[in-house]
Amino acid sequence: MTPTKLLQIVALLFFPFLMYGQMEQPNILWIVSEDNSPFIGAYGDEFATTPNIDQMAREGILYENAFASAPVCAPARSTLITGVYPPSMGTQHMRSRYPIPDMIRFFPEFLKKAGYYTTNNSKTDYNTSDAEDRIPFAWDESSGKATYENKNKGQPFFAVFNIGISHESSIHKSMDELNHDPDEVPIPPYHPETPEMKHDWAQYYDKVQAMDARVGEILRELEESGYADNTIVFYYSDHGGILGRSKRFMFDSGLHVPLVIRFPEKYREIAPGGPGTRTDRLVSFVDFAPTVLSLAGVPIPQYMQGKAFLGSQEEKPREYAYSFRGRMDERIDMSRTVRDKKYRYIRNYLPHKIYGQYLGYLWRAPSMRSWEREYQAGNLDEIQSQFWNPKPVEELFDIEADPHNVNNLAKDPAYKSTLNRMRKANEKWMKRIRDVGFIPEAMLSDLASQVPLYDYSRSGDYPIANVNKIVGKITRGDKKTIEKNLTSENPVLRYWAATGVTMYIDKVDISAEKVRGLMNDEYPAVRIAAAEALFHLGESGSAVTVLAESMEEDNLMARVQAINVLETMGEEARPAVPAVQEIIPEDDENRDYDVRAARRLVDKLQ
């Protein structure tokens, strides 16, 4: 800790408003919409109908470069509520149920201890098994009826209002009458212009319009309460969305979010500009918790990994915004991304998996099914077909020239220095936060039952620098590294080596004999990865046997991993169907990820 930082914390502890003069603590209001990119008039979208957010932008500060930490809700909310990157805590996978260490608190708890009345209306979805135990410490109220109106007289408040109107589910059922014309809606170049795609896009714009109306209602309620003159208001979305290749995906369409912050006259001196200002400052969800604490004059805990971008503890602007992708519902994947003001770099650690892995929830959208139909019929152009192909190891996009992220510059010699710079930034970040994403989730879940993963990653038992380096070579197809690590003492590296055989089956020329020993590995994740490799090496029978036996594992994520592999085998997976059927309960409402994947596999092969 620097001497300046130490003095700053001491000042805040004993003289919390030293940097604000005699200014009282502001109220802080978050208005959070779900699943929408900046399809907003203030951001230049002429097709959007968003008068309330547009007005708020005229009265406040519009952030041009705000980014979610993850392109999906629960991991993104894990970041927001803690100020810590989920890959540091093992909460990077969708709806994972792993504990976080006691020292990491839900940040409203610090506000509450400082005298704030804290309310949440009403989504939690914090992606950790101990959320319910922590919520009473963080929130005075957390429900669909929670309101700052219940606070004591003179008490400052921090309030969250979550708006679900624009959520992905809003396009699952097509509406007959629309405000936005499907024949006029702008379609990105990666989507085919099917009737279903046009309709879903237009319906989505309708839902964004309805969401904007709700924003207006919340702002009017604030005015009527008499608290508007003392309240700093944030409007933002929990990630991008919602049509295919946005929510859940590592492009700007999934990660770039709108952020508008309005300061009343009373607090203009701490605003970064006057009304109607636009700023290109990079901000990330990991910055939101420390920023609210900074605005409230509450010391920021040392464990938080974000940078306050407003208030008495404001730090210098960040150079990069980092984001991550782990398992999305029933489908396994791993990617990391780095964004500066001009470029987005993506590192795909499972490049053999196509972007468009089938996800039951995503496929509920008529547009998604139409896109797949057109691909199977051979009716798509090269850009529209990319989604259905394996991923490159690295991607680099010039956002200014290519806002839809369709022209990968990673192999262009003219961008070599930019690629190297952002690649190094990603590797440095993963080492700094001690990213546990390299641990396959079947192992991760067992570890989490013994110790919080944040603590494990810092215990000395997880050599992140070495793992990062070796996995980097494996996922680039380095034969010597793959071959050597098939017998590594580290089970994480054995898993990645076996997976590397599958990734580069036509390149590395490793014999089946060198993989067979892993079929009896003590770790299910390694056995399953070895079975996948052996399948591609021509030993289908033994591979399917191991995968079928995996249905008897107590470890849910091992079952998910095995079914993911079986689905890539087509007809050759049929002998495993009876074992897979055994894990499907009669209850049609069961939504466990292994059951979702199992139902899909059985339906395909029956």
C-alpha cells in the first residue's frame, strides 16, 4: 500500500467527508435493466425509442466505454456485489453454487454499517452458495416491495431497482402487434434476415422501449419523494443482449453496456463533467462497488480488485477492461477478453468448441432456431456462418472500424504489436487475479466443498503462472507440451493435455497408447477428457464406455462434461443412451444442467 493510499484511508476513517468539505452523504440509486446493449437514442441508435434515458443523458454523464465483466447475468452480478473478479473466486460459471471467503463481503454491507439504508428491488442472483446468508447483512430490504421510502428521516440510502422487461425471455413468445417495424429494423451482418430474426429484433426494440418507460417511472417516483436533489442516479444494463451472439458471448454485443450517471446540482463538484457530458473513460463492473463506496465516503476494502472512477477515492483511469466466459448453463467453454478504447482481444481456451453450442434456453428464441435452420440449409454467407464453426485461438477486432466484431485481425501482420500487447495484458491479468478457470469444473466443484476457491488459489497449491504458461502452449497445439503433460503430476495439466489431443487431433499425431493410461485417472474430469481424445483417435468403444460410466458419478459437473462429449459423437454415442436416460427424472421441471444436456442428447438419438 502506498503512503498516499494509507493517508487517504485514514482520512476517510476519521474524517469521512474531508474531500467533500462539509458535504453530506449522497443518496445513490441504481436503475438496472436486463440483457440490453446500448440500443438507446443517446448512444446514437436512431431506431430506438428511449426518451427517458435520453433525457437522463442530457442531464448527466454518458459513459461510452462501460463493460460488463461477463456477458451473462449471474457471474456479472457476482462481480457487481463483491468488487472482485469471479475467476478469482470460482464464481465464473453460470449459476455456480460455490462459497466465497468470509472476508469478501457484499458491498452494501459497508454502506449499511456507515449508516445507509440499503434496499434491493429485487433480483439477487449473486452466483454463490452462501448468498442467502449474506443478504440480510447487505440489505435492509430485499424484495419486490423494497423501497428507500422506509428509511429513517435524514438517513441516506442506497437503492437498487432491477427491471426485467428487456430480459431474454421477452422474445421467447412472438407478439402479433409491434411498435417497431420488422422490415425497418437494423440487422447486424452476422444475422441472416429471416422473418423470425426481423420479428425478434423488432420485438426486442419494443421491450427496450417498455424498459425505458419503467426507467421514467422510477425517476418520477424519485422526484415525487423529494429526494432527487440529494440523489446520484446510475442507469446501466447487467450485460449486453439478447439475440444470438450477444448475451453469453465475448463480443461487444455481449459486453458493452449503457451507463448514464446523473448528479444533482448539490453534487456537481464531484461529477466528471457538466450535464450532457460524454466520456470515453473505460469502466468495468468490477469498478462499481468501489465507486459507490468512494461516493459515500466509505473506505474501500483492500481485497476489491476494481478502481473507483468517482468520488474521494477515485483512481487514475484504467487502460483495459477485462471480461470472462465460463460454462454457460449446460455447455462448457472458457474464454477471456481484454478491451481498450479501440480494440477487443479474445483468447479462446477451448477453440475446438463452436460458438453456437446448443443451449436449451437460448434456442427458445424463434430467431435462434431460424439462424440454425438457414445454416443447415447452406443459405448463409461467410460472416453469418462463422457462429457455427470452431473458434480461433485468438481474436482481435478494431472496434472503430468493425463495431460488430466480424473481421478478425489476429493473423494480420499489421496488427502484430497490438495483438502482442493485448495478449500480454490478458496473461498478466489472469496471473494477478489467480484465475481458477483453468481448473475443470468437475475438479473445481470438489475443491469448493473443502475450501473457498479464492483461498485455494492463493494457498500455494495452485501454480497459476506455470499453469497459464503450459495451458497457453497446449491450446496453441504445441505437441511436445501436450505429450509431456499427459503424465504430469498436476491433474489440471493432465486434463488440458488430453483436451489438447482432441483440439489438434490432425496436427499433433499422438498415439492412442499415450492417452489410454488416463482412462483410469483418479479424477473424472481427466478420464472424460481422455475418453474424448480416444474417440477421435478411433477407439470409440472404450471411450463411450467411460462416458456412460460417468453417469454414475456423484459429481454433477462430471456428468455435464461427459454428456457434452457424447453430444459431439453423433450416432456413435448411442450405446451410452441407456445410462444417460437413468439420470433423467420423471419430473419435467427439473432444470439441473446435467438433466438439460441429457434430455437434449436422448432426444437427438431417439
